[in-house]
Amino acid sequence: MVATASRRCTHIEEHKNILVAMTSCHCTYNKTIMDQNENIQDTLTQENVETANNDITPVQKGNEEQKTQLVPQNSTSSEDKPIISLKNINIYQRNILVLPQVSMSVRKGEFVYLIGKTGSGKSSILKTLIAEVPSEGEEACINGFDLLKLKRRDIPKLRKSLGMVFQDYQLLSDMTVLENLMYVLRATRWKDKVAMGNRCEEVLDLVGLATKDFRYPHQLSGGEQQRVCIARALLNKPEILLADEPTGNLDPITSEEIFKIFHDINKNSGTTVLMATHNFGMIDKFASRTICIENGKLIDSVL
């Protein structure tokens, strides 16, 4: 019994280390450029602006207005750029090439299924996107991060901008639901305890577990544990949710509830969702764009 308890403690500590590695970072932003822009703007006096306006003839003003109207039509909006983009990327699984020359893109706010047989490379693509395995190819970008140039010290920043939901939950068994969530917030450098508590309440309410924050994982059903995982993934308000077989261990009724949660999140907050799954029944019920991996190639339903 002592040996068993020791192994359990070791497993919990390893699990905590993995969770910290997946979530730990604090992204600070450099305001130098903003300050420079403000200084430049301050040097333009109101007198100069008025003089410039007075020197413009009515014809020139008409031309300027016409140019202004044309700019939005000719410019490329950042909204049009894919939030996930892979171009001729080699996907590996345990150092074995499983998908050569992969190209795919996902735009902001999309809900996309990634389907394929077991071992086809679905999970490997997700691991590539979170920089768990190195990227190799022409282009690999996600949420503004260039995976081909990403340095090891910047991986936590990348992962903080994403939300990851696992098939096997990966909850800390010796902590309550609330403690699991607070643990992640502390790991991602939240300091205000009131704000931390409020955020936990928000995400638990979002997944329908507002009254079960005091329970331990073993006191929850599989579906409830997966709801906690979704809540955990939403804590830092990620732009993208990546889900790896989130209903693989669940019954059909519970699976439908989990799929509905993901679609509600996508619809209500505009969060981009990329879900690897083989639950074809739920795909039929909650139809969306689907990318199928077949014979080492990606087949996109939108093409």
C-alpha cells in the first residue's frame, strides 16, 4: 500500500508539471510603439491641421473623400487572414512521418472538425499546433505565432493564447473542481483573488457546473469531468479551442451535451474551434466544415 500511494503521489506531481508546462506564462506587452505614436501625434498642432485643411480646394476635398471610400475596398483586413495556417507541413508521430506536405487553414470564428481513422494523424496535427512536436515545412502559423520560428521560451505564451481539451480530462485528482481551476490561474500569473474567483464562477456557469465547484474529480461523471476540462480551457479567454477526441470516453447522450457546449461557445463568443473526432453521429447532428484525413491526404468539405 505504501508503494501504491508513493506511485500515486509521483503521478500527481508529474501531472502538475505537465499542466504548468501547458499553461504557465505571463505575456507582457511592450508599449514603446504606442508611446512613440502618441509623441508624434502631439507634435501636430491644431494650427497646422487647420492650415492644411484650408489649403485644400473643394475639388481636392472631393478627390480625397473618394480615395478614403476606396481604401477599405482595396485593403486586406486582418479578419480575412487565417487564424490557423499550415502550408506543406510534415506531420510526425513519434518521429515517424505520418502526413507529408499538409496544407490547411482555419479562419477566425470557424468551427472545423478534423476526422480520420485512429492513427491517421489527427492528434499529431493538434500537437504540431501547440508546439508539442516541431514544425517542418513552408508555413505554420497559429494565432499570430510562427511555429517555424517559435523559440522554446515562447511556447508558454503560445499555449496561453489557446484552449486545449483532452480526451482523458487530465484533472488533478487531489484537488476540487474549483482548486483545479484556481491552480491554472495561479500558473498563468493571475494575482487578484477576487477576479480569479469570479472567472472560475463564469466558466463553470458556462458549462453548467456552477454548483459542483467543491467536488473532486472522482465524484463527477465522465461528462462532468469533461465539462470541467472545457471550463479550464476557457479560463484565459483563448482565441482558439483545440479539442482532441473530447467525447471519446462518453456515452451518446453525454456526447451530444458536450458537442452542444462547444457549438454554443463558438456561436456566442466567436471562439474558433478545431475538434479532432471520430464521432460521426454528432457531426451529422451538429454539421460544420469538416476536414477528413484519408490515405495520408486532407480532404476539405468546403472544396
